[in-house]
Amino acid sequence: MTRRWAIRSAIAGVLAGVCYVFSPIAVCVIAAAAVVLPRFLQGFPDDDRRWLAWIIAVAIVARLLAIGGLFLLNMPRHDDQFLGASSGDEAYAMSRALRTRDIRLGAPTGKYDYFVANDDYGRNSYVAVLTVLQVVLGPTPYGLRLLNGFLFLSASLLLFRVAFRAYGATAAFGGLAVVLFWPTLFAWSISLLKEPLYFLCGALVITGVVHATRSRGAASRLIGVAVAVTATWAARDLRPEALLLTGAGVATGLIAAAALRSARTSATAIVLVVVTVAVAAIPAVGRRVMAGLVSAAKLQAGHVFTVGHAYKLLDAGFYMNPATPAASSLTLTHDEAARYVIRAVASFVAIPLPWQLQSARELAYLPEQLAWYLLVGLLAVGGAAAMRRDRLVTSVLVGFVLPTAVVLALTNGNIGTLLRLRGLVIPYLAWVSAAGVAAAAETIDRKDRMPFIDDRGRLFGRVNLFDAAVAAFVVVLIPIAYGTYLLFRTTPAGITSVADAPISKEERRVAGGSLLEAKLKVRGNGFRPMLRATIDSTPALAFVFEDPHSADVLVPVMNEGRYDLVLYDGVQEVARAPKAVVIGSNAPERVVTARVRLTAPDEVLALVQAGDHDSRALGRTVTVLDVGRRTPGSGGTSTLDVTVQVGLDRGEGGWVYRDRVFKAGAAFTLATERYIIEGIVVEAGL
Amino acid sequence: MIERSAIVQALTKARDVAARGLRESAVARRVRVLSGEFGALPPCVKAQCVAIAAAVGLVVVVLGVSQLPTAQRPVLPLASGIFLALCCIALAAPFRE
């Protein structure tokens, strides 16, 4: 060995060591990638391999740049408490792992650390892996993103190989480009979330199932089955009911592949579906189906009452009173259930419609939403074309995601969550949609089908079709969608003025016997009948909708002070008027000393003593000052003259006490915790 | 048809330009020469090189990690062992026959 090579080796060691000290997991990922990724390039023609290598390289560089950008953005926040998380779920997983690390390494901890580290909530195999990595390799907020990126890339390349053999180069490369650069999936792939691992497990299941079904040798089939089973087991706790969803997905795919083998098997499958629907109509089975739908509906209603941008699938009345799924007493009729299911299916494809977007962040999602519509549209074309090319792979890809899509559609109620969880199905459907594009491209030279496209693939002999499609998407579709957003979006609720209004009998009736402090006339925009109002954190007695610009809010009895008026849609705050509600002093306008005559049996009158207070008179002074002599009356009752101090307010017909005119001869009730006695006012003292 | 697309043509051109740039850059040329020379070494010398790199790397890791604040420090013995193994794989993998 020459001295030169010894020095070069030492320098290489120093560089690797320094990299390892800064990010141990990054070195591990690079080492693993150096071994694994070249294997994905094997077995392709030269040109395809070159393109694949470039796509992989661009995908890696883009992710490295994104992670580097995150590092720079987070620079001011780097300290011992830094988690590196950019969402609540990421923060929970990382903080749980780091709490466990502190406990294992003997760092100062509290009871809450033990509680979180051992909590059943959020326990899954990804958190276990995350914890081991944090314990062994130290806090790894950025290296972990690299690891997740590597898992995601590996999963994409596994499906690419399946799609390449099934549909050919065009569809496979199209699908790979979609999966690797779809914005939401891109963000996913470098997150701290469990989704990349779940995607890898799903890709391994599909690869294993296709391999096991296609292989000729028993050993090879066994390997395919073993891979699929191991991946299913690994994914078992990464999502709720992951085993059921994965098993049902594979079964759906294989049954579909078998059913669509010939016209006869297809007819048999249709008969079986009809029989299944008929069985579901049997009352006992129907009740179980309804029970399942009611459980799903409770979950959905619960999701609507979470912070974020919610959407509703049930009839509007079901969202009036927020309740957790466990506490919900929701029931559905058959009609309500049918509407719920239809809305759920439509919502999974359509929501958020362009005009439903509410914030600038959601608006930035508009192009991706249009691309999603395109993907779904192409799925119909691609499904037929892909079925002709490879029935098994298409059935497994589509069947695998169907149960997941159904569960998500029925239970989700939050737009942000839907966008995130839709990412569970896009990586599988993208290949089938891409097969649709490839199939369309193959028919271009068919003049009978494509009269506007010449034999060089140009639209009207001028623009290349592919370029025209991209230009149409950017120049036509996105502006149209933005226009619909501007025109049809729901006006955001806003409060422009809050003013006191006189309380009438109507409001007292609406208050249902509760004491009313005030009635507020609220003016603004975007009011809806289902809104709720609170005064700071105190719920209003009622939000009485008049029109989108006007509503009344009935305020319960409150202490003196200035309060915010807040409007909620479910649990989502939609408008706030700071310090707009002024509750003045509750003291009566006038205090008089009066004499009242009470009539009751002797034993009741004996309870009346000087110093008694009227227990119902909130904020009003009604105090017994002096008790006179009892005078026997007829029918076993006596009368008792009592001197009281009474707080009065100005009202209709003069001075009033508890909504009754207070004057000589008027009825009067004295109620304490020990008695309620009727009487009349003898001297009002006005 | 796809090959005549302006977008695909632009992508292809970008790919070729980047590939040429990468091929002709001084760093890439130096790496290629080095890896070529390394590949031509006898297997026993390659093994010695990997062993030296791993040993030096291990020393750097131990020294570097000991300088980190406690809250940031990985578990030393296990981490070093992992590093040693991974270093060997990473250095040897690209140059395997």
C-alpha cells in the first residue's frame, strides 16, 4: 500500500466521521441508499435506465434542498428543546420518542414524561422505530426526514418496477413522476410522519402479491407471500384497522382480477353482487349495516368538531350540538344514511371544490386539486386501458386502495385531513391514470378517433398535444377554477357592529325561562342559521338568525364587564368582535322600602324572619327588614305584614320588580331557599 | 409523439446539459480518476484503505461526539459500532466488482 492511498483513506475517514457526528442517521441512510437504489436500476433498457437514474437523482436533490431549506428556516429555533416538527402529529411522535430517550439515558424527567412514553394513545411500530433511533443516534429531526424520503423513494421504485412490466415505459415513468413530485406526497415523503413507512409496507404487499401470483416456482411464490405477509404485519398498527384494510384491499384486488377474467366470470360476479345487496336488505343484516353506518357517522360528526376547515356529510341538523363519537346519541333513518353515503363518496373525489377554499394556504392547493380531478378523470380511461394490459396488477392496485378510500370517505370531516389522507390512495392510482395517458397517446395516429390530431401528434397541425394539455391546465383550467373561487366562495363570517336592543316577549319566550341580561343586534356578513354565539367563553342563550347580514344574540345573566362576542360554526371560530359586549352594573335603578302582605298557613309564615333574602332575585335587593303581626284568616291561612327593601327597574307601565309592575295592590312573591309565599303590595313606598 | 413535445424536449436537453456539466466538472473528473485508481488496486490494498478510513473515522466520531452537549449526544459505544460497520459498507459498496 502506498503512502498516498493511506493519506487518502485517512481523509475519507475524517470526512465520514465528521458527517456522522453531525448527522449519524444521514450517514446510515446514504450507506443504505448506496446499496439499495442501484438495484432498482437493474434490468431496464439503457435509455430507460438513464431516465430512471435522472428522475431518482432529481427526486433526491429536490428533497435534500427542501430539508436544507427547513434547516435554514429553523435556524433561530435550534436548541435542546427543538423537535423539528412542522405539524401536530410530527411533534407528538418526536416528543414521545425524545421523552423515552431522556428516561432511558437518565436525563431529568417528570411524571408526564413517563405518562407520554407509556401512553396507549399513539402507540405504533413507527413510534417504536423512531424511539430506538432517537435513543441510539441522538435527536435526529433532519436525518429522520432523509430516512423517510429514502423509504418513500424505495416504495415508489418498487411500484415503478411493477408498473413498468405491466403497462410499459410511458405509463410507468408518468406514474413515477406523479408519485415523486405530487406536492402533498413530496411534503409527506420528507415529513416525520409514519406515512412513508406505511406506503413502503403497501408497496411491498403489492409487489409480494403480484410476484406470488405471477411466479412459476413454488419457492418464488413462497417468497412473494412471505414479503406480503411480513409487510402486512409491519403495517398492522400504523393506521387504525390496518390489517383489515390491507387484507380487504388485497382480497378485493384478487377477487376483481378473477371476476374480470372473462365475460362468464364477470356475469357471475354481477350476480353475486346483486345477491349480496339482496342479503343486505334482510332486516337483521340491514340493521347491522345501519349500525356500522351510524358508528361511522358519529366519527364523521366528531371530526367536523375539530379545529380546522370542516366539511359536513350528514344533514345539517346533526351538527347543531358538538359531541364526541362516544357521547353522541346520533341515529339515522334509511334516507339520511343513503344521503350520507352518497355525499361521502362524492366528497372523497370532489372536496374541496375551488370555491370552498378559505385561506391563502388552501388556495395554494388549488392547482393540486385540479390535478387530482384530472387524475380521477384519467382513472376511468386508464382503468379500461390498464385492464387490457394487465388485469392482475390493475385489479390489485385499485382494489388495494378501495377499502381505505371507503373508510376515509365515510369517517373524515376535515379538509386538511382529507388532503393528507388522500395521499394514501394517490400513489397506487397514479399508475393506472398514467396508463390512461399512455393509451390515449397510442390512439393519436387513429384518424377515425382523433380527427383534430395529425400524424405527428399535433393539435390542429400546430401544437404538440402534450404541450397543449399542459398549457390548457395552466392557462385555462387554473384561472377558471380561481374565478369560480372568487365568485362562489362562502362569504367569511364577520361582525361589523354590535348594539343593545330592547328585550321583547318574543326573546323571553326564545330564552325558555332563562334569565336574560341583554339582547344584542349583531350586524355583519356571512351569517348562517347554524352558527353559535358565545360571550367570551359563556354560551349565549340563542343566536337568532335573521338574514346573512343580521342576527340577534340573547345574552344570559353575566357579571359587569366588557366581553368579546364570538361566533362559531361547530367548534370553529368564524368571527369575533373584541370587547363589543358591555354588561353594565346590575344594580337596580331604584331601591324602595315597601310593605307587603303575605298570605300562607301559620307554619309557613312562622318561617319569615328579618334579614331573609329573595333567592331568585339575581342582583336585585329584596330583603326582609321587619316582620309584623300575624292576622288569622279563613281556610287555615293567616296574613303577615312584612317590611321589605326592594330593588326596582324602570319598565313598561312604571317601576317593575321581576317583570311585574310594583305598586299598591299588585301581586308579589317572596321566595327564599326555605319558602315561597304569595302576597300583595300594601304600600309601594314610591 | 412524446419526443416532439417541447416540454419533453426541454427536459431531455436539461438532462443532457446537466449530464455534460457533471461529466466535465473538475470535481467529477477527479472523483472518476480516484475511483478508477481505487478500483485498479489489489483487493488486499482496498481492504487496508477501508480499514484505515474506518479506524480514523471511528476516532473522529468518538472525539466529535464527546464534544456534543449531553442532550444531543448519541449512545457512544453502540453508535460507534454502527458507524464502523456502515463506514465499511458505504466505502466498499460503490467499488465492488
